[in-house]
Amino acid sequence: MTECKEKVRYRFAWISGTALMLSACAAGPDYHAPQTGALGVPAAYSQGDGGALNDADLAQWWTRLNDPALTGLIDAAVANNLDIVQAQARLRQARESLRQANASFLPQVSGSGTGGRNYSSQDAGGRLDSSGNPIGGGSSNWSSSYSIRANASWQADLFGELARTSEAARADLAASGYDLANVRMTIVSELVTNYVQARLAQEQLRVARETQAVQKDNYDIAGWRLQAGLVSSLDEQQAKAQLAQTNASIPQLEASLRGSLNRIAVLTGQAPGEATRALETPAPIPTASTQIATGIPADTLRQRPDVRSAERALAAATARIGVAQAQLYPSLGISGNIGTTSNSFRELFSLITGGIFANVAQTIFDGGRLASQVRSQKAATDAAFAAYKQSVLTALEDVENAMASLVSARARKAEFATAMQASNNATILARSQYQAGLTDFQTLSTSETTLLNARNSLASAESDEVLAIAQLYNALGGGWQSMDNRPNEQ
């Protein structure tokens, strides 16, 4: 008996060792990340000084705007935004998929046990046992039966099908982590955009109400001059029309402000209304930093989470070529069972039976289905590479566009500051001349309209500068480095 067990143990060890050696020969290509040259990445950006990127500055770039209210909103959004919650759930799902793939390397064991009483109604034909009781009747029709059984099976990874499946699941998990990071980065950027737009609307409302007060005075002055017979009713009607136009712009600005506040509430995972009540108090547009390092284009490959997610998707697609190719080759499965059956529970373990078996299977003809699956997966990998390259080029485009927008906003801001100062001086002069009767109302109206446009344009340029900075940091891949996006690969 002992000798038999030793033979079984030896055979099992030999089969397992052979399977492990063969599993080192994984089918399909080994993945290597594409080099920057194959992705069309240039050595430098076409504009900007390309200073070295600082991960700490990128991680929480919005703190450089020196606005505590904005920082608090971003913290709330990262913690409560429902798009982020969905991405976190997808990350957990990908983590469980990896655990399921890794479980395939281990044996699968199942067990069962039964016990019960059996009844037979077959007539004994008048036969009696040694005690004189009918053999087929009475209590002797019942009998007991008990059994316990365990089964085990293991699929040897001869050609790396399981290893490639695990490799693909690990890459999918990493991609889900970067997808979560990208969602967080996008939410931060959108929240900053709506916050700046809300502050812009408040500034434009302030300008409109100040202009409204001045135009109301002009309308009163025109009325008094009309009553004094110094001017015709034309001045009064022009002043009335100008005041009405300003009055009409205020509800639109208030609606724009409310829309931005409502969006901020939803981004922070709250219902519109009370959640943004504190933001209804006007505050200035955040001030912008004067210098931003952009690094070199190659930095995009490590800083942009969407690019890194696309790279991991390419790695997963490459691994799945091996999964498809491994199905073309033989498979080896090892199974075993052990069990016992008895009519008496006390004698249940008196006789134990079992066995161990190896099964080799090979597809001989399938009409080219498996070979077609390999070609299909290679095509999917080509598409994944194109998507990866596209994400890199799009990221570079985003950076270039953001830098151009920032340069434009700063240039317009400087010019509008000059225009506002000149328009303000001209309006003061025109108002004093009109009150003295030295000029007509049309000149005053034109001057005040020019001033209103200049003040609104300056406010828009200031907000555009901050938005361009947010766009640039988003394009560079800032806003996720300090957050927990780790896939926890296992």
C-alpha cells in the first residue's frame, strides 16, 4: 500500500514539474512599451520655455491661485463627486477580475457528502429470516447509506494561456487606476472653470449695476435739461434706451451665475441651492501665476493619466494575443478524486477509494476559428497602438493650444487694461462736458458704452487667463498625482 502511494506521488510530481517547465514558454509576443520616436513625440514644444516640471506643483496646481474657497470646493469634489465614485467602482471591479484570473493558477477542489435511508417495497415471496420475520416486509424494508467524496482538478498552463490572461487583467487594472485619475483630473478642471465663470459673472454684475446707477443719473439729468428747455426729447430717449439695455443685461448675467453655482454643487456631489449659498457673496476672480513650467513633450507620457491608460490598454491587448495563440496548442489537465461509501456510519471510513488522472486535449479541426481569433486579436492590438499614439498626439495638441490661449489672454488683458483706463478718462470728461452743456448726449452715450465694454472685456480677459492656466495644467496632466489612484495589483 505504501509503495503504491509513493508511485502515485512520484507520478504527480513528475507531471506537475513538466507542466511548470512548459508553462515558461508563454505563447504570444512579450510586451514592450513603444518608444517616443514611434509615437511621433517631438523633442520640445513649439512655444514656451520648457522648464522642468515639478510634480508637487502639478499635483495641486489650483493652490497657486491663492483662493481658499476654490481649494475647499475641490477637496469636496474629489471626496463626493459621483463620476469619481463610479470610476472607483470600476477600479474595484478590475481588481476582482485580476484576482479571478490569478485563481486559475490554483487547483479547484470540491467536496460533497450524502446520507440517508432507502426504502424497498419488493415482496420477499414468503421468505423468512432466521428470526421468523418476513425478509421483504416491515422495518426490514429500510436501509442506510452514507458517502463522502472530494474532487480536485488543475489546469496546467503549458503555453502560458493563464499567464497571459493574468497579464492582461493586470494591465486592465492599471488602466482602470489611470482612468480614475483622469476622471479626477477632469472634475478638478471643470470645477475650476465653473468657479472662475461664477466669479466673472459676479464681476460683470458689479460693473453692470455701477453702470446702471450712472445711466440712471444720466437719464435724470437729461429729463431735467429737457424740462429746462436746454435739449430736445432726443437726449431723454437715448438715455432711456441706454439704461434699458443695461437693465436687460443683468438677468442674463444672474442666470449665468446661477448656472455656474448649480454646476459646482453637482460636481461636489450635492443638490443645487443651499450647497453653494456661501458662494453667492461676490469675490474677485482668482489671480494667476506668472510663470508655468511645461517640461518637454516626453513628460506627457508619464504625466497624463489618459495617455498612461491607453498604454496599459495596448499592453492588455498584446497579452491577449498570447491567450488566443495558446488555444491553438494542446492543453493538459490533471484531476483526482477520493471518496468512501458505506451502509453504516461507523464503517464509513473503512474503505476509501480514489484516483488521479491526466487529460491531454488538442483541437484537430475547427474550420479556422482559433486561428481567426489570433488574427482578430492582432488587429485589436494594432487598433490599441493607434489609440495610444492618438492619445499622445492629442495630449501634445492640448498643451500647445493651452500655451497659445495663455499667451493670447495675457496680451488681451494688458491691452484691455489700457483701453479701460483711457475709456474711463474719456467718460469722465464727456460727462462733465455734457453737464456743462458743451457736448451732446450721443457723445456721452458712446463714451459710457465704450467704458462698459472695456470693463467687461478686461474682466473676461482676466478670467480667460485663469482658465488658460487651468487648461494648461490639465493638458500637462496635473491634478491627480497626490490622490489615491493606485490599482493595488495582486
